[in-house]
Amino acid sequence: MSWWERRVVPRLVEKALSSGDVRRERTLVCEGLSGRVLEIGFGSGMNLSHLPASVTAVDAVEPSDLGWEMSAARRGTASVPVSRVGLDGQRVDADSSAYDAVLCTFSLCTIPDAALAAREMARTVRPGGTVHVLEHGLSPDAGVARWQRRLDPIEKRVAGGCHLTRDPVALLEQAGLEIVDRTERYLPGPAVARPWVYGYRILARRPAEV
């Protein structure tokens, strides 16, 4: 990671993703989580306060040491044990079917090989287990999508590898997960912000083995 990615991007992410609208989306995407949860892209722990009481433990994959340091206070007051188990969502050091659920918020946009990360989610969750994803990505509106493609190279440089043009629904489906529920919408804000705020809230499931 560059100095910018190590020392600045985690603070920018904390600031950008702390709005009331995003917090409400975090609460919604965490509904139904239970048991042992793998969180890919833990960041500064902003999802911890939204976890339902049915969660018993969180294993965190987080590449940023600063992000992990920033999460200390939240981890200290969390109602469940939290362990950092890896740095790379593309290669999770866990057995197949190890988790009851997987949570990933605003991270598929940044992971270099998002398709590989989605396959790791599908591998590590148990058959019948759920994958909960909150993400921004490609807009269905042609005009907005054109701007997203134009801005994508700049976004990647400024925002630590973040992409504006990924389709998280397609990534999960291609990984073999079933989409159970999805909500897509622009978060509130001025029209000029639309390339950044087309949101996806997705509940997927690993098919049960026959």
C-alpha cells in the first residue's frame, strides 16, 4: 500500500460512510445475521453496533492496520468477541463452510479481484448460510453510468482502488450464490453525487447441499 492508502484512505472512508443514511443501511443489511460471522473489509468496525444479538463472534478480514487501530474503541465495547483473522478477502485463511454468515460492506468496490473475493464468501459460508452485502456500484441509468466509467480511473487513484462500475449482484451470482433479496437505490444527495451513491443492499445464500 502507498502512504496515501495506509494513512489517509481509512480516515476518508470513516468520514464518507458515517452519515445517517448509511447507518440505517448498515442496520438493514445486518438483519438476520447469526452465529459465527466472517466480515470481509472490517474497516474501523462501523458495523459492530448494528449486529443483532444472535451473532456470537466476528472474524475480521482487514488489510489496513490503521483501520484496525481505529476500530479499537468499537471492539472494546462490542457485545461479541472480534478477532482479526486475515488481511486479504481474496484469500481467506479459513476452512470451507466455516461460518454461519458473511458480511461485506463497501469492500467489493475496492478488493482488486472482486470475483475471487465473492468466491471466497461462497466457499467459507456453510451450505444454507447467508451472505450480506452493502455496496455502491454501477448505476442502471445510462447517463450516470457513462460518468462512472469516466471517473473510475480517478476514483481508483484517490480512493485506494475503489471502483464505481462494479455490479455486486452479478459478482455474487457468478460465485454460485442465490440472491434472496436485493434493494437498489440512490442514497439521498445532490444529482452531481449520483456516480458515487448508487447503492446495493443484497441478501444472498449458499445453496444447501443435497
